[in-house]
Amino acid sequence: MQRRDNNIFSRLWVVALAVLLLPFMAVAQTSSVNAYSPYSMYGPGELLTPGSAQMRSMGGVGIGLRSQGQPNVQNPAASSMAPSKSFLFDFGIDGTHFRNSQPKYDASGIKSGTAKTAYNTVNIHSIALTFPVAKRLGATLSLAPYSSVGYKVKQTDQNEDNWADIGRVIYGWQGDGDITEVKLSLGWEPFRNLSIGVAAKYFWGNIERNYSATVANVITGDGYYGSTTGVDRYRVNNFKMQAGIQWNIIFNEKRLLTLGATYDLGGRLNPKVEKYIYTNNDLDYPVRNIQDVNELRVPHQIGVGLYYVDRSVAWGVDYN
């Protein structure tokens, strides 16, 4: 009886420790940008591959993965595999080096050199903690990036009339930020080889997108030409749900074949949006100030996966 009380106390201590560490994990998670791509200027940005390093090294498969050796953040039903007398902790870091090289052309269309850029990113990719709650019932608490925004694009107006009447006009687009997903999953095995699960997901993050039109080296023309800068800030705070199921088609000491399925409830994130427009680089007094709720959606998603493992090989396939 005393041993059972100690086990319950240790489980509660693990849960309390995870809750206390969550704010610190959140600060670390949103400390830098994971994307440098012009494609991230749309919607929530560039979607990142979920899962642990083991899952991502296999292309991101994990819907059918059942293991007592690693947390599974993709299918909540897998939380029922939590070890009965201990817990699993997974911690991942991403490091990426981006390089780009492209030719430069002058106003006459003649090549005038090469433009080169290079960026380095280092950030926490995922933090996951799996622990037992009761017999055949386990939970997983995870924190991972959902999407990332990072781009910087410049373009010079090539219209000869503008060059002659105004001067050099430069258009710019720049953005950075991310959306983070915190998930609490519960997995239960009501029957042998069959598990079901449900997860609550909380999305939060900040994205800022800037655009500008700058006139440099004014040549001729009447009147005054000034620069214009627009700033759009998105603040995301919203909850979504996920359900999952796993069935062991083959389960013995030599091999394991599992079929899994998930459903993610998508829909609107309803971010709060602040839109400002400034002129002549006067960022203290906007000429336009709009605060509204914008429509930003995450997809409804159905996923099916198979995962096979024996003593020498493991393979899996997912379809979303």
C-alpha cells in the first residue's frame, strides 16, 4: 500500500514539474526564427515537421508508432504506452544553415554581379514528456513549433518613366515570427492491442509583416515624394482538438505492426491584428491605425499510418 502511494506521489510530482517548466520552455521555444523563405509570407508561415528526431529522420512518420522508448506527439493514442513506473523525456534542437546566390542586373538588363546571402538558425524544436496516469492510461505534454515566418525581399522598380520622373523606387517585404503548439494528450487502452486518445492543442504566437516603398535619389519632377511603411502584427491565441486511434495488427516478441489514424479539428485561429501605415520613416505617428480580428485558418486534417518494427529494421508510412 505504501509503494502504491509513493508511485502516485511521484506521478503527481512529474506533472507539477512539467507545468512549472512550461513557461520557461515557451520562452526558449520562441527565441528565434526557424525559416528563411519567401513562401513563409503567406498564412501562418512555413509549416514545420512535427515529431522527435527519430520520427523526423524517417520523414516525419509517427501516426502508427507505438514505443515505450520515445514519446509520440503525433498520435495521442500512443500515450497509453507510457511506462508504468517511470516517464519519458524528449528534447530536440534544430540547427540550419541557409545559403543563396543569384545574379544581379542593372537597369539595362546587363549582369552586374552576384548577390549572396547566408543565414544560420538554432532553436529548440520540441520538448515532450510522457508519464503514466493509471493502468493502461498515459499522458503526454509537449511543446513544439507549428509554423515559422522569416523572409526579406527587395525589388527595384524597373519602369523607365518612374526612373525619369521620380528616381530610384525600392519596394521591400519583410516578416518574422512563429506560432507554437502546446499539446496535452491522453491515451487509453480499453482492450488489448487497441488504444484511443484525445488531445487538447493550444496555439499561440506573434507574427509581424512589414512592407515599404522608398524613393531614393530623387531626380526630377514636381512635388514631394516620400516613403511609406506598413506594419501588420498578428497575435494568435486559440485552442483546437485532436483524436487518435491505434490497433496492433501483429504484436509479439519478434515484430510489431500497428495501424494508426488521427483527426485534427482545424478552423479559424482568429488572431488579433494591428495594422499601421507610416510615412517618411516617422514611426511614432501612424497615418493609419486599424485593430481588428483577422481570419487565419489551420486545416481539418485526417491522417492514416502504418508502422512496422522487428529486431533488425523499422519502417513506417503516413498519409495526411
